[in-house]
Amino acid sequence: MSGQVQQPSESAVIRSLRRFRDRYFPNATLTPVRDAVKTLDGNTAQQPEPGYVDSLPVAVQFLIMTFLSPADICCLGATSRYWRAMVRDPVLWKYFLLRDMPHWPSIDHVSMPQLDAPLISEDESLDDREEGDNKGMELKFDYMSEYLKGCPSCKQQYLPSRPAYEVMTSFLQSLMPSSEPRYAMFGPGMEQLDISLVTRLMHAPDVLPVSGPPHRQINGIGSGISYIFNNQHKFNILTLYSTNKAERDRAREQQQNISNKLFISEGTDESGCPVYSPAPQVQQVCQVVNGFIYVANAEPGRAVLSSGGGSASRPLLTGPSRTPCVDVANRLGLPHVANPWMVQDVVVEPLSGILDGISWLLKCSGVKH
């Protein structure tokens, strides 16, 4: 996001809706324009008079819509020509998007709202477009689509469907035994969070049972532990620490930051945020894993994982997050990373949200579940 996007006030949304209704449905409170329908005998007749909700003041209609789910609002738009136009108001969906986006438990490279497009001011609405006429709408931002593709209850239908040949290939691969996926877990949250995510994972058999003992270290920077997801799919998490446990405990007691040895600073980007690339030993690990788990701690800076040879196509899961997922994605520069990525809100103590993140990783690795 290139800049802070200001949320429209409720009065701005009501003004936009009222201005549109007064222009195209001036008699909406009495006898709004209704679509003609055909009766059973083939004759044309006007639709019945509007119901009570249609004739309510715009402010009350807006209040009602604030209590509806996105799916309910879309259903409302299918009831009449009047509501089909009203629920498409871009200022209305800009209000919903910026109101609800901070509360979404996850965001990914597919559902991330593109808020760096030309924005609509609070004074703009659909009053420059007659019903059915798309002229002039090309320059306006479709907040409705951005909301629906990012909303957790709606975005499933926006996921790209796999071609038939990929489905067949996946089926044939499922008939052949394959090694368990391996994911590299790293990040400042591994060493700075008060509650260790790795320790919680190892002692939560009701969430992710451990299927094997820790593997040997790779280049002295971490070890791997195998888990079982959904009681059937094994996967391995390779933990990458830049310090040992004694150094981490001492830093917590003294409330000091730990210098991360896994990444090398490469200066700053155009916005002044620091940019990091993996150290050579980490790049070696990146070449043998199927994906990455970045344990954030609300810090700015971008980890350029694509510099690890051939890692640009491997998924990157980020969490936990103490701030809204969209803010974490922007702070880490994830929209500019070539990898498929996802920010999942995870609470470390109960491990809520961790299964959703692991499920996404396994799907990106071709594991069907």
C-alpha cells in the first residue's frame, strides 16, 4: 500500500447513497422504478409495489446493511433493480473494506486487497453512471471485488481453479509414496516472543502430534521435527536459530535485542525499510526445503527469500501477528515477494490459527487433504 488509506465516514457513505437514489430513483420512497416481469399468460406487468425496507430513509438502509454479512448484502442486491444499484456503491464497499480488513484472521497473495490503485474520494459515488451503463467506471476502483476476494467467508470462490491436467497429475502422484514436506522456520519471533512457538508445538499433541524425534542439525543452525497433520499427513519443520538457548534466555532477562545472524542487511528500500537477504548457510537450507515459516514479531523489514536459489515458487507462511494481517504483509513487503505467501494470525499459547496455516502450506506443496 503506497499510503495510508482513509476510511470514509458513515455520513460520507450515506451521502453517496442518498445522492445516487435522488438522481436515479427520485420517487424511491413512494413508487420506485421496478422491473417489468412476464406473467404466466405471457403479458407484461409491473412488479408489485416496494416493501417497507425499500422506502426507508437511506440512513436507515445503510444501518441495516452494516449488520449484514457480505453474502447477505449480495443477496439483497438480487431482489430488485434498486437494490442491485445501491449495494454496488464503491464508497459503501470502501467503508466495509477498511472497517473489516484489520479483523481478518489471514491474508495471502491471492486475497490481498490492491489498495495502491487509484482511490475514490469520499465525494465520488455512482451518481455519474446510469444503471446498466459502465461508461466512466473503468477509472474507479472496484472495492466490492477487493472485499469479496479478501473476506475469509467469501474468498474461497475467488481461488483459481486448477486445470484438468494438474488435477490428474495430482491424482497420479497421490498413488506414489513421497517424502514428507520440509519447511524452514525462522524469524525474530523465534527468539523474542515471551512464549516459544517451537516449545508449544512440541507439547501440543492434541493440535499437532510429534511423529518423530528431532533430526540432526544442518550446518549447525537448526534441527528438524516431524509432525502429523490431520492424523494422516506427515511434515517436517526445520527450526533455524541464530543463537543458542542460553543467549536467548539472557537476552530476554536483560530485555535486549538479539542480532540475527541468519540474514544479511542489504540497506533500505525506497520507503526506508531495511532489506535483508539470507546468509549463505541459510540459502543452502532454502534449496532443500519445500517452503518457509516466518515467525514475525511486528518488526519492519523485508526478508528477500527469492535470493535463495530456486525458492521463489515455494510458499511462505508468516505468523503470529500482533497487528492486523494486512499491516504485517505491508511491513514485510510481502506483496513484492515472488513467493506465494500467507499471513496467518496465530495465538501462541492456545496455537489457534496454526492449523489453518499448516493446511495452506501443505496444499501449496501438493498435499491433498
